[in-house]
Amino acid sequence: MADGNSTEARMNLDAAYAECIRITRTEARNFAYGIRLLPPDKRRAMSAVYAMARRIDDIGDGTLPALQKSRELAQIGADLHDLHSTADDPVLVALADSADRLPLPLEAFDDLIAGCQMDVVGREYGNFDDLVEYCRCVAGSVGRMSLGIYNAPDMDKARPLADALGVALQLTNILRDLREDRLIGRVYLPKEDLDAFDCTLDLDDDDVLSDPPDRFAALVRFEAERAERWYTEGLALLPMLDRRSAACTAAMAGIYHRLLNRIAAAPEKVRGARLSLPAGEKLAVAARALVKGAA
């Protein structure tokens, strides 16, 4: 009887992880390229973290009234502080198992929820320090949880580097999504930067960002140069990780870094559309990260 119960529990756990992997491959495609480079146990744990992060993001970016979004975010926070009380939610089941096996800093989800709450209330960013706080919440938090999955040997030194890499990735996201965010009333670039370049990020009648091309390009390149400095700092994390963990991180960061370079080279491409890399190019970045890590 015990063996039967054990087998059933194992099947349920396998199904929970399978759902997390499905969510990650479907909804977090850029990160999925790196996650595949991890060994199976870490790959499953990373998928559980990203599935939960996606759930939180989807609430913040969804169409529910603000009050309901806040309530749902608060409920997720409560669930995460009592993981083992839920047996019918595959993401929570997988996350609980991962936290039992690995030193996952689950409190980092509190930061992610706080960052999404900033989106819910429509926070404005007056200066770059304000924006960095947001980036650390929504991206640095996932980086800190990734370190727990990697089981990095020197967390005190690794943690600030993971935060820096998270800021770099989030700044890249912000530049990629300038138009899409503006369509839903969000402006992440600091007001002091917009004023310095005499830009507004307003949309014209065709829903294209309407700032003069020269000023818009100068603003985007200024922010891209900032992001580049955060990549330089954050990528110093790689030598501190084991080979597969470093390859995973290098692949994920490499895809976004290449995207940043593409944006900086041609800022006008993000005025009216969302820029992305072809799947083949993403695969090439991931393969290069794995080969380099094996060297």
C-alpha cells in the first residue's frame, strides 16, 4: 500500500513539473533556451520558479481591476509562505518539492510581488535609482532564486552580481517594450532622462512613438549604454558557477545582450514594433554558451 501511495505521489510530482516545463517553454521562451542546458533536477526546479514568476507577472499585466490584482497578488504571497498546504496546484507542488531539495530563497518572491504591485498602482520613476529598485524587484529576485538552484558556493559574492544581471535584463526588456508598455499607460524610463532628451514617449494616431527620431535615438542609446554597464558587472557571476549553471546563465543573458545591441544599433525599430531575435539565432547563442562552458 505504501509503495502504491509513493508511486502515486511520484506521478503527481512528475505531472506538476511537466506543467511547469510546459508553461516555461510556452510563456518564457527566451529563458527556456538557457534552462534546457541545466541538468534535469535543476531544470525542473528552474521551471517551477519561472512558472510561478509568470503567474505573478500575468496578474500584474492582466486586465483585472487594480484592487482585484492586489488581492490576487496578496493571495499568491500567502500561498508561497505556506507551500505545503496546497496539493492540487501543480506549480506550488513543484515549487515546494524544489524548495525541499535546494536552498531556494523563496522570500525573493515577495520582492517580485512588490514589483508587480508597483505596476498595478502605476508607479512613476523620477530618476534612475527609482528604476533600479523596480528592476531589482522584478528581475533581480528571479536571479537570486536562480542562485539557490545553482547552489552557488559563495552566495554573499554572487548575490549582488545576480542582482546586477537582473537589472541589465530588465533594462533590455524595458527598451524592447517601450511602445507596448506605452499602449497600456506605462512609462518606465526615468522622468529626468525623458526631460534631458526632450522626449515624452507619446503615441501618434498610428500608435507609434512620436518623439523626433534624433532625440528618440539618443535617449535609447543612452539607456542602452547604461544597461551595457550592468551586463559588464553582472556577467562577472559566470566564473563563480559550475559549468552547466554558467552555460544556462550565459545563454539567457546572451540572448538579451544581443537584443540590446540590436536595439542600440537601430533604435527606430522599437518605435512601432516589438523587436525580437529569430529562433535560430537564440539557439546559436545557447549552443555557444554550452560549448564555451565545456571548454
